[in-house]
Amino acid sequence: MTEKKTIYIADDEQNIREGIKAFLDSEGFETTTFASGDLLLEAFRQAPCDLIILDVMMPGTDGFSVCTEIRKMSMVPIIMLTARDSDLDYATGLSLGSDDYFTKPFSAISLVMRVKAIFRRIEYEKHQARTLMEEELPVLTQPSDRSFRQAREFLSFGDLTLDPDGKRAYSGERELSLTPNEFNLLKYLLENKTRAISRDEILERVWGYDTCVETRAADDTVRRLRKKLGGSSVSIEAVWGFGFRLKM
């Protein structure tokens, strides 16, 4: 029997957190609600969960700060909620390592769809990791060595090199500091470096979303990734009305 996925929900508005809980419980998830981020953080330190839904504006420690603290100890998926429709808020949440972002009011059904998509993505990544571990790969012992990073299981284009196992990315000899979504997006672009990729395909293959899920996550992640690639021989080029491709 498959073990239930556990989800922590923090929002100072009781009707919102209880509404989210009701929808997720009906889908077979095991949820716990908290009236503040501090309470969620305390509970997470004692017993980590599988996914977090976190409001930004709450009494005590705000959601951004809670997200930062959680990222110091875990890469658990985080979906952030806010009452403010601000591009700065959206970008801040994603840059701190959240997986996605909802602006209130939002559809509980849409939230449930994204939660399911995140878990599908995680299961796919675990499957890929298990498959890789079953292959007989050479033992690699010097991750700082350029020749090491050119081994056959690494992805490269121009001066970019990605270590899928170690979740490391390099521009020349410089290691890039990437969030999980930034790394996964760059990895997918490198795997498909010979063609342009649509936004829908990116959302499906990187986030696990289908085309009926509306989110700006892909565009905002591309925007932040472009800044981090500054100085690289590789850039991310927009294909008007379609998506993105790598350019050298």
C-alpha cells in the first residue's frame, strides 16, 4: 500500500487553511494546518513533511523567512501563497527556492493539481535516479577537476557543464548557485540544446504541469537563470510566441 504524502499548510486565515485542507484530504493526502509560519517551522524541525503550502503574510515570521529557514535543512517542495499580486513577491518566492506561487484568491482545484504535479515530478526524478544507479558508471573522485566534469554522463554546451547526480552546474570553472527548479530547467534545456522548447513542454517536463495549469513559474525561472548565466558563452533566447532555446 502506498504511504500517504504528508502536507503542512500555514496560513493565518482559518477559512483558507481549512479549505485547502479539505480539498487535499479528499484527494488522499495527510494534512496538518498551522496558524503561523513559526508553528509550521517548529513542527517541520520535529517531523519533516513531503510538501509545504506557505502563506507569505502571517503574524510573526513571514513566509519568505520561513522558506529561507526550511531551505537551510531541506529541499522539500514549497508552494507559497500571497494576497499581493506583485512581480517582486513572485520573483522573491521563487528565488528563495519555492517551487511555485499562488496569488489570492485562487482556485483550490488548481492548487490540488499543482500539488499532484509536483509529486509526479518527484517520483519521476526518483525513478530516473534509480535507473542511473543501476548502470555501471565509472567512479568519479575529483569533482573540481575540469576533466572529471567532461565524463560521459555530464551534460555540456559551450562553457556550461552540468553534473546531474551531484546537482551542480558550472560556467567554465565557476560553479553556479541554482535553485532546484533553475537546475532542472537548465538541465532540460541542455538535454534539448538542438531545438527550441515550448513553454507548455517546459511546464510539463520540468514542473510536471499539464497545459491547463496556469503559472508564470517558467518565465520567472528563465529570467532569474539568465542573470545567473551572465558572463557565460551560453544564453537563453526567447522564441517569440513559443518558448526558449539555448544559444551560443
